[in-house]
Amino acid sequence: MYDVKTKLKEVLTTLPADVTLAAVSKFHPKEYLMAAYEEGQRVFAESQVQELRQKQSELPDDIEWHFIGHLQTNKVKYIAPYISLIHSVDSLRLLKEIDRQAERCDRTIDVLLELHVAQEETKSGMTASEMRDLLSSDEFRNLNHVAVRGLMTMASFVDDEEQIRKEFMQAKDVFNELKRDFFANEDSFSIRSYGMSGDYQIAMECGSNMVRIGTTIFGPRVY
Ligand SMILES: *Cc1c(COP(=O)(O)O)cnc(C)c1O
């Protein structure tokens, strides 16, 4: 078996205390998650609803599950009872459905808005101006069961470090501007989820305080 415990410990030594590690466990068997759990890891991130449901039903109750993949509105209901953070909100329509399902569960669900900064058109997420439209809308103001806690972003998948840095700095600026204009009095708007295995060092230099690391901890994914 891949040495998850050693890899996890190595990653943790590279993170300052104020950076949260979301261990990206998608496509890995539950034994791998349990190895990390035994080392004290409690935050795990998955990208598919079906896989998350399966793991959530089999693994310990004190795990904080994060959702990082594309979320279809018709699947929100399956994860609404327990999901602790949804990183990938890319439309008002999705946010409204999360709010509706959260209300049915008598809870508030924490979410991040996904910002599109990468060059690739294929990457999902909203532009800064789409976020502004969403946050200023009456429909958004009427949602009482979602809490927008910050932003998530993915940089371009390139070797060019300067390009990656530029994109994370752009995310940093957008975060600061939205904070100033929409969340000035809300300390809870504080999460900057930037950085994966290949670029989390750069992301942290650009103000990330939540990194989503899969491959470096669990090894390559077998699809
Ligand atoms: C899979 C995934 C990650 C983790 O990527 P690694 O390169 O394995 O660390 C992080 N964020 C998102 C949104 C992902 O889909």
C-alpha cells in the first residue's frame, strides 16, 4: 500500500498553522482515507456525489466532508445533511438549490464561490463580475441557509510558474475587493481555497489559507 501516513506528515510539515489542509481523496479506497484519519486528518474532499455518499456512510462521523467537483442541482439533496463545505458554487441557481436543501435539513451550509482565473476555457467557475452580480441580487439576499465563506480557484495547468502566480494574485485581489464591498463586517468571509499538489506553495505565497492536496498525499489516482 502507498505510504499515506508518511506522505501526509511530510505535507503537514510544509503548511503553516493557519492553512487548512483538505485531503483530496477522490478515487482512492477508504483504507487510504482511514490511514490519513489515524494520523489525525479530519478534512477530506471529494468530487463526485455517488462516491462521497458511499464513503460518508462507511467512514467515521467526525470527518468533515468537503465537495470540490462540479455539482449538479439535482444531486444537492444527497449531500445536504452532512456536507461541511461546498467549494464549487458557480451559479445562483446552484446556490438557491443548496439553500433550499439546507433549509429542509434545518441547517446552514457553508460554501465558497468558484472563481475562474485560468486561461483554459474548460475550467469552471464565475468571473469576478458574475460574482458581483450574484452578490448584489435580491435573490441572493433572500437566501438564509447558505453562508458564503470565501473563494475557491484553480490555476491553469501549466509549467509556467509566473502564469500560475499571476492567476493566484488575481484571485487574491478579487477576494479582497469582494470582502470590502460585500462582507466588510463579516469575519466568516475568510476562506481562500487555492492550491493543489503541483502549485500549493505558490498559492500560499499568494494568500491561500486552504489547500486541496490529493496526489502528493495519496499517490496517483487510478480512474
Ligand atoms: C482533484 C482536485 C484537486 C487535487 O489535485 P491533486 O493534483 O491531486 O493535488 C484539487 N482541487 C480540485 C478542484 C480537484 O478536482
